[in-house]
Amino acid sequence: MFSSKLFKEVACPKGDACQLPSCVFSHDASVLSKSSMKKQVIEHEVEGGDRKRVKLNNGTGATSRPLTQGSSPFMGILTSKLEGPPKNNTTVDDSWSKFDDKVRAKDLHKVKPNATSRQLPPTSTHSSPELRPNSQAKASSISPLQQNTTTKSTSKNAPKSTPAKHANVKTPATPSSTQSKASAEDLNPRLVTTSPASHAVRLKYVQLIHEQFLRLNTAVANSTDEAIKQHKLSPGNLIKLALDKEEHVARNQPLVYKQVMGLNVVQMRKETPEGFVITIIESKGPKEFTPSDSPFAKELTPELEGLMIARYSAKLDGLDKHGYVIKAPSQADIASAKKANELSAWETCDRCTIRFEVFPNRREDGALTSSGQCRHHSRRSYRDRNTKQQMYPCCNKRVGEPGCTIKPSHVFKTSDPARLANDLQFESTPENPVADPSMAVAFDCEMGYTTLGMEIIRISACTWPAGEQLFDALVRPFGQILDLNTQFSGVTTEQFFNAPDYSATSTRPISIASTASAVSAVSAASSTASAIPPTLQKLSSPKAARELLCSYLSPSTPLIGHSIENDLNVIRLLHPTIVDTIFLFPHSGGLPYRNGLRNLTKNHLSRDIQTGGAAGHDSLEDARATGDLVRARISRDWKTLRADGWRVGEDSNGVKVFVPPADGWEEKGAGRDFNMPPAKWWLTESQRVEEEAKSA
């Protein structure tokens, strides 16, 4: 049981009416007085807070106590152990004391008076000592919750000199304040559904990323290149970029969050301002190309750009180890390669790496290759920075897993110059008296697989810098077709075999004389992906394609391309003056690594190409994009020349010409990958004639 003295400090509930001879509760008068004091409440008015209503006597409207100056019928109540009972016999409603003030304040914000609820007239926070009878009558018929809500809704008319100061009441955020808060974020990790780490860990990574972004943004702001400097971010956007990067990892890679964020921090410490600019551009999403975004210098006419391209002729020495054919193979090398090919017809598949046999004249059953179907991955593997594994982007599978694409036969590719010359010998560009000496040509080829390896199946060329089409035709290869490689070439089986024979009306080159409006019109047209024409004429052989291209060239004509050695090798052409975009925009790792044409076009021209997906590429579109990349590099270097004192002026005939600095300028060329340009490359033909006449 329990001790009889346990409840001796508790007053008996029955009081004097208790009839128990040995009651466990106390009947001592001092204990009763102390117990009654604990139950008493004192009236406390909270300045500026929500007012609690004093109970009205029996609905008569009379208050249970007189109201003093500055008081209100809505008052807060607070329990106290220090004061005794009230001086009068007023019965105070203590039901509100059961709720916390903070909870009640939140509930009041949620309550919305309906259309049928009666509203009280606006009341001031400082009411008069006496209430009007009609106001008291209305007050008695409204529930405490509704009355407080009504008062709160009408308190907007209260004077500004009496703001609410209640510590537990939060003022609801207005739309304007909410919007300003969202637009100015602080450096604090955003809330995600499932947090991948503690708040302290996430905050640490956000601060580290922001620290590196701040360093790179400062370098961008201090850059001398206006194309880089214009991408400087404001402090608010810099915080947003750091939060976006951390939130992306927290939502998409929560299981390896710490590892991925650690790698990101290390990577950002090695990042360059140029790479940071690419990150900024990617964070803004795709940008539509407009004429105002043109990366080309407006003051450079096509004729002036034609003079500057002489600075970008690539050095051919040493390029033979990277796939460029510098000189034609000898007859002995060709004979040796032919004999080796006759001894063994086995090749290694270029897609699945399996060994298979090729039958150029078909096998008894009509097959061109052995080993059945080719199961492979359609895209090249890459090393995932997060998992450190080689992955295939086509299906997100690891290297070693079965392929995701099936083709009817295996294919191969050969890059041996002697073996290529066995089918068609390499030839140098012949002299061409009808070629325009002021014109450059941009071209591109598409290839497919045959029984002789990878051969040309489409060739396109356009003038530079105007981008006007010279020709666009299909090409019949030497070997039997195994795969047209439609995913990349864009040439379908139906299109290729139904194409009519090529018949050119003239092979004379188009003059470079074109206006700036013509150049901008072609550039605008090439800013969107152009579909392959429904009917393309077909050239009889790769040799015919080479002859068609050479009809527009001379040995001194700049020939523009991207990874141009592949295009030159399939038509077996040796050209001394090449302008390759892999040297204009080199990969950070150097050769043999190269930047893709699509990425270069996106980053430097704000243009999307090769968007056909499975429909493949368009060689004419690629040729124009390559030419525009050269123009972008010229415009970038012109800013440097202009800073050195160069300017554009006019000759006696009103033609725009380059005006070099008066003194102190030395030609250094465009870089180590390029030949030194001819002496006084900036002189036009008329200026050269005048200078020769003066010297004579």
C-alpha cells in the first residue's frame, strides 16, 4: 500500500463535508489556504500582444471587474504563486490558460472568418475605460476564437505607433518579402527530401565549392579577354551556382554524396577560368543564337578575314604520327602492303573487336564477312569521374558488358597509308590557274564501311567565309558496302541506291566577292540544323570526288576542316595549306586528344549542330560550322592585334584595309602549331602591286 502521510500536504476535496474518521488528505487550515493560493490567477496585460477576453457575467455584458485606464476586455492571464485570491468574488474563466500562447497565436493565423460570421467594428488597441452596451452585447455572442480572429483582421487599421511586440507571434510574410528572400539566398544548404549527410557536412562542402567559385569568378572578372570577362557572376548568382551544384549531388547521388563532393572540390581547385565560363554557360541552359550574339568581329570584312587566314596554316612536320599523310607511299611500300593483305583476309572488327574474315568477292553463300552478327555499343566508352569506371554513354553499361546494338555484319577500318594507296594512290593538289587566289574552301566528308575498310560516301564543300555551297554529293565507294553508318553519316540505304549520277554544269570556282549581308545570311541559315536534301547526286568514285574538290583549289588555297586528316585520307589528297580547327581550339591534353566539333560549335558559336540523333550528321552543316569556327578564332585574335595598335582603315579607292602599328610591332604568328605567315600578309593585291612598283 502507501503511507498515510503521503497526501497530508494535499487539501481534502470534500473539505468540511468529509465524514471519514481517518482521512488521508489534510484538513489543516494552513494547508487549505496554501492550496487555494496555487489555484489563483492574476490578470496580466501583455503590451502589443493578443488580448484574452475576460469572462462576462451570465451573458449580461457586464465585466466581472472594473476596467482601468489603458485596459481592454481582451487581456492575457498568467498563473502566479505569489498573490492571494482576488479581492472580490469574481469567477475568472481560466480555460485559456490550458493553451500555450504561441500555439494559440498560430491557430489564430489559420482561422479565416467565413462570410456568415459577424464582424466587430474596428477597435483601437487603447480602448476607453468603459465599453458601450451594444459593443458588449456583440462581444458576448461571439466565440473567443472568432473574436480574436476578427480583431486581428481589423487590426490593420491600427495606428503605426502601436506595433505588435508579442514575442510568440510571427508576422506573416508578404509576397514581396518572400520574393526578396528567395532571390537573395544565403550560403546554406537547401532542404532535400532525404538528406545525404548532416547539415554541418553539407555546409562544409557548400562553403568549399563557393570558395573555389569565388576564386574563379575573380579570375574571370580580371581577364583581359572580353569574351571571358562578360561572364562574371554577381555575388548572389555565385551563391546560387554553388547551392545548385551541391543540391544536384544531394538529390541524385545521396549514397556517394561525400565521395562525389570531395571529387568536385578537387576538380574545382584545378579548374581554369575558361572551364569555369563553360560551367556558367551550361548552368544557364541552352541559349538561342541571335545576330546580336555573333562571335564575329563586325569591322572585319570577308576580304580582311581572307587575309588573316594566312596566319593559321598548320605545320605539317611531325603530324604523320597523328594520322596525317605528309607524302605519298612508295611503290615498294604499296606492294608489300598488298602482299600482306593477300596472305590473310582476317580483320579486327572496329566495333566489337572480334576477329572475322572478309570476302571481297563474296562467299559461296553470298556472305561478305564471317562470324555472324556484330553486337556492340554504338558510342565510345568514357571514364566516369564519380565511379572511376569505363562506361558506355549509349546504354550506361560498364565496359565488358554485352553490347546494346546489333548489326548484320562486322566492319573494319585501316589507317595504313600504304594499304590505302593500294586502292587509290595519294596525289598532291595540282596547280589550278582558274582557282580564285583570294578564296578559301571548307569541306567535310561522311564515311561508311565496305569490304576495303572505311570509305567516303558523301562529300560537301562551301566557300569561306561566305559559306555558300560549292557542291554536295554522294560518292560510290570502291568496295562492297557493309554498313552505310547512318547513325553518323546520315546517308540511308534508300537515299544512296536511288541517287542519280552526278552531272555538274560547271567546275569553275565561285568568287569570294560577297557582301557582309550574304555572309550573315548564310551564317544565320546554318545556325539551325539543315536536313539532308531528299535527292543527292552520286559521284562515280572517290577519285571523282577528289577531282571535283581540286577544281576549286590550288596549292595555296586554304582548305578548312575539323580533324581534316580523315577527310583528306579517304580521297587520298595531299594538300600543303590546311587550316584544322583542332589546332585553332586545341585540347588541353594535346594530341591525339581532340575537342569534338559539336562541343566547339556550342561553346564558341552558341549553335547546336548534329542534332539529328539516329538520323546522323549533315556534312554540309559540319563544313559551315567548321568555317565559322575559324572566323571566331580570327575575331578573337583581332582583339589582341587591335590592342597592339592595329586598326582598319581605307585605301585611296575606299576599300577597307589593315593598318599595322607605326613602329615596335613584330609578327609572332598565331602559335606554335602554325606556319609563320608570309611577309606582310595584311597587304591586299592592289597594295602589293603598288609596293612592287615603288620598289622597282
